[in-house]
Amino acid sequence: MSDQTPRKFVFDTEFDDAGEIAFAAVRPKRLFSADEVDVVRNAAFADGERAALGSMQALQAQALAAIAEACRMALPRLAEVAHEHRTGSAALALACGKAIAGAALERFPEAPVQAALESLAREVETAPRLLLVCGPEVAEAMQVALAETALAIGYPGHVQVRAQAGLTAAAFTLDFGDGSASFDPDAAAARVTATLHAALAAEGLHAEPLVPGGEH
């Protein structure tokens, strides 16, 4: 059933006793000029542009925050990868160094004792004799090399070479009375390996960046 309650008629314009308009309701404007339409349209476009830019900036901020979080989560793994790369590179360099050194010592087993005698020239110059203990397979070559080096440094004493089984090629002990010098290729390689591993372990995941100028 429809509402039949009567409503009071209200005039939208009231006049005072003098006939002047005392009150007039504001009627919505129904006709606009072309300039007014342009103003309204431009204002609407500006409001829409501001809203779109604000939305884009919010989305950009969210994207940057997501990228930053992804980078933060990836950095520890990148440090691990870099450490694995350094460890692998060091192991490869060590293996290459051992191979090169092994080939050189096999070709020139007398080179280490010659270098040792040259560096000890001042210490051995007053020694009455030099005693070199080395492996049987290189004893003859060591005798010749030691004699030549002694002559080159002006050592006047007696040079003696003694073969000892069990010594690897190029390994030796040089006794000059007041002291001695020894060299063992296997032991030297083991010391280098241990030092390298200790350095890598101490460095851990806090090494210098792989890319120069990069951050930790």
C-alpha cells in the first residue's frame, strides 16, 4: 500500500512584506557555457591524473620494497657462492702449482740444493766440509751440482754426498757443521696447502667483493 501521508507544500522563494525576495532556494544550474565545460573537464582530468600518479607511486614503492627484500635474502647465498668460487679457484691454482713444481723438480732435482747453498754462502764459508744427504736416484746429479755451486760461491772446503733410501726426488738435508738446511717437496706442499686452507677458513664469508668497488 502506497504512502498517502500528505506533505506540506514548500515554496522555494519567499518574499518579505515589501515584496522583496527574502529567501530563494539555490537551483542546480542546468546550462553551462563552453568555457565552463572546459574548466570542469580540465579539473576532472587533473584530479584523475593526480590519482593515477599517486597509485603508480604506491605501486613503485611496493615494487622497490619487494626488490630490496629479495636482494637482502639473496646476499647471504651470494656470499656463499663467492666463497665457494674462491675455494674452488684456490684448489685449482694449488693443483696447478703442484703439477708445475713436480715437473720442474723432476727435471731439475738439484735446483733446490743449489739455491740453498747460494743463500747460505756466508754461513758455510768457514765450514770445513759440507754433507748432503739425498735420495739414491739423484745422488750423482746432486754431487755434480753441489760441487759446481760450491766452486761458484768460492767455498774452499770438502763436499760430500750421501745417499739415503726413502727420500723423494729433490728432498735433501745439507749439514755444514754449525747448522743445517732441509727441503722436502711433499712437506713444503703440505704446508702451503694448510696455510691456504687456514686463510680461506679465516676469511669465511667476509672476503673482499668479487667485483672491484662492490660492497660486502
